[in-house]
Amino acid sequence: MLKSMSVWIRNNFGFTKTETNGFMILIPLMLFLLFAPSLYTSVFSKRYTNGDVDKVMLDSLLSMWNENAFVRESNEGRINPSMDKVIELLPFDPNIADAEILQKVGVPLFLTQRIINYRVKGGVFRIKSDLQKIYDFPDSLYRTLVPFIQLPDKEVVVKKPLTEETEEKIEINKGLIMKALVTVDLNAADTSGYKLLRGIGSIYAARIIKYRTMLGGFVEINQLQEVYGLSDSLLNSFIDQLVIKESFSPKQLKINIATFKELLAHPYISYEQAGDILNTKSKYGKFKSHSDLVNIKAFSEFQLNRLTPYLAY
């Protein structure tokens, strides 16, 4: 049969013997490749359904899970297995209401037990919102019960009128507080003493002490205005707490024997003024009193007056 087919192909298509043999092999191969996908699908592929069986199985599992959850919550008191139980909203005080009343107004069993345990441990509900202190108490249930809770909305503080004796004690205490107001001796206080004043820290305290040393002591409270950085507003906030003892005497500069360097070290004497002091002393002799200072032309009257307490003749 193959030979007859080979002869037929050669006669009709004009193929050589070799070409005819190749054609005879190619025809079956092409037929195989043509039908191979259908053959592979029928042998190796899986048949899929529309999922109806899986859907029925999932619905069954979900039903079983809901039933178990219902039973579990019923045992905990979260839901009432008796679906025909009617909630009766009536006034109640959570401090004295028993379990029956609490459940009657709609409080689940598990919350009822927590409320009773809270009271047993000494807890007291003073205002309505205290009921929300109970762990896991639903906001929706609280809003439903608010009109029926026999407690005030907020705690009321009762102020007792002051008696004459009480008012007298208050006045005495005010006086003691005012007397106890901190006072600072400008010429005796150390850093910690100055820091008791409002607005004075370590830096300002150190500056005040340094300037006090250079001056020889403060003779007037207003001299604090000369301290670098100390504003008038800050000084006015504590000026009533500052004192200078009447017995205080500043350290004085011996003007007749002081060197140029010693004169210049004083805050009230400038470079030009220190030189003028020495020149005046050389020209007119030693200074004997304050009146002799008028010969120093480099000083104004104001400058001489503020310098006078610090000079010795």
C-alpha cells in the first residue's frame, strides 16, 4: 500500500524518489502536530467545576462557626440565649442595684459581674460617666442608660462659707507670707543669695558680684542699673527685696597714694580722668577733702559726687 501511494505521489507531483520518501514522512508528522494540543489537554489537564461544591462546603463551615460563637458568648453572658427576654429601662443606682436589676435594664451578665466586683473592692460610682470605667462597657449601651442612671452628671463641690475665725487665720497667713518674702543684702549676698531673686541666674549673679568688688560695694540700690545686661524692668521686679545696711561702709581708694593702674581699675574713673587726678595732685599738692576735687577738670559735678564715697584722703 505504501508503495502504491509512493508511485501515485511521484506520478502526480513529479517528485523524485528521495523527495517522495521525505513527503511520506512529513505528512504524518504534520498531522501529529495538528492534533497534539487537543490530545495533551484531554490527557493531562484538570477539569474545573463552577465552584458549587466548594460554596456549599464553605457555607456549612460558616454556619458551624457562628453556632459555636453564639454558644460561647451565651456562656460568657454577652448575649442572652433566651431571645424573647424583654429589656425594661427603669431608674437604677449602679452603687446598689443587684444583678437582677442590672440585667433587667440591659446590662449583659459579664458586665454585671464586673460592676459587682468593682463595688466589692470598694469602688464607688459618683457620677454617671463613672460607669464607663468598667472595662469593655459599650458606649452605645451607656448612651441608652444615661437618662435612667440615678447619679449626677458631674461632681458637685460644695463650698462652705468662711467663718470670721477662718478669715482671720487667712489674713494672718498672708502677713506671714509677706514677712517671709526673701530679702537680699546687696553687699553681703553671694551667688546663691542673688539667685533667690526672680530672673537672676548664675551669669547675672556673677556680674553683680564682680561689679560690686570693682566698686568697693554698693552705696545705693540704683547702682545695679550699671551692671551690664541688667534691664530696668528686671530690676523693678525685685527691687523691693534689696537692702543696704546703714552700717555699711564701702571700700575706699586712697587717692593721694594710688597709682595710675589702681585709679583706672575703679569703674567711675576713666583713662583720661586717672591721668588728670595725678597731674592735679602734682600741680596743687595732695587732696585734703572733697572740695579739692574741683580742681580736676576731667570730672563733672555728677561724676565727682558719685565717686566721693569711694575716696579716702
